[in-house]
Amino acid sequence: MKLGDFKRSGDKGHHRFVTHVQDDSGDEKFELAIAGPEALVQQVLEEATIELTIDSALPEDHVKRRFDEWSAEHHKQMWSVAGLEKVDELFKPEPAAPKRDTSVLAAVRPVKGEGTPFAITVSSFTVPAGASFFFFGSWVFFATGAVLPLSGDQDLRLRLFSATGAVVSSSLAGGTSLDFVWFTMPSPFGPLPFVPVFEVLGFTTGVCSNFSAHGG
């Protein structure tokens, strides 16, 4: 889907774009909302393609399959970094705290009920330097995501519950290298559910070829 497929409301300072997605294996309807300063939302997502899949019957290993795929590529990158031929990447500065006027927010929620497994892919979108694109997933027990820049340099962080929540996984690879994050919340009583918040950050302005996030 494209940004033009969403219903729009709000003003220039806070514009909201909304569409609905059906559960592929059930009758539940889900809402996908995007919000932020109107000009920034247009700059980031006007040319983007957004694919959201909600499927309450997804097999339990669907997230693991994506995790294994991204993990294998990440291991190759870390092997290369360990050669210490290009050490600047190891001292990449920590990103600044996100701000409302430089952030685009996207979130999925059931019209009724609670969380369910999800998969989202956003392709060919622009991330200006210093800007953030957030995606709030639904309640899950495990989440993983990856960013592949086409140009510039985008990084990826995984937070809990809010745009300023605790960072539980972070990837600051340089240039157009893959960034990869994951998290599960263990406890003495077994895994605990959480709301994953993925943050794609613009270290330098560029186009993100693909951002994908999965939860289950």
C-alpha cells in the first residue's frame, strides 16, 4: 500500500494517516496508523511501499526463520569488522534522543482485543539525517527487525513500549551495511509479553531500501 491509500486528518504540526488490515486467518480487523509533522511524513513515506501482514495462525517458527536469515548475514558482517581494517565504525557516536518534531510514528493495533503475530515491510523510504521512523508493534513474546540502507546511513534500535523507552537492542553498522536487532523478555515464569518499538534513525540522509520487523 501507499501513503495515498490512507485516510488523513489533523493539521500540519500533527497529521494522522489511517488504514485497516484484516487478519489473514480470522475475522479481526487491525488499524495501521502513521502520524507526525505533515511535511516530514510526506518526505519520508511519499514514495514508500508499505506491506503489513497480520496472521493469528502464523506458525510459531515464522519469526525464527527471519531471525536466522538476518543473523547469518550479521555474523558475516561482524567477522569482517573483527579484521580491524576499518575501525571507525567501532567508534560511531551514539544517536541523540528522539524528538517529536523530527519523528514519524507508525503503529498497529487491533480494533478490538489484544496482540497477535505481525510482519511489516517498508521499502524505498527516505530518512533525513537526525530524523527517526518508529514502528510500534502489537503485544508479542519475541521481536526481530532489520534495516538495509540503499544510500546514506540508517541505524536501528529496538525499544520497549514508547519512543523514549529503554533500548534493548541496537545496531549502528556503517554505510549501507545491514542493521539487525532482536529481543525477548525472559522471566522465572517464562517469556513475558511486551510491545516492541523499532526506531530507524538517519545517521546521514539517504534512502532505506528495506525495513522489516516481525513479532510473535
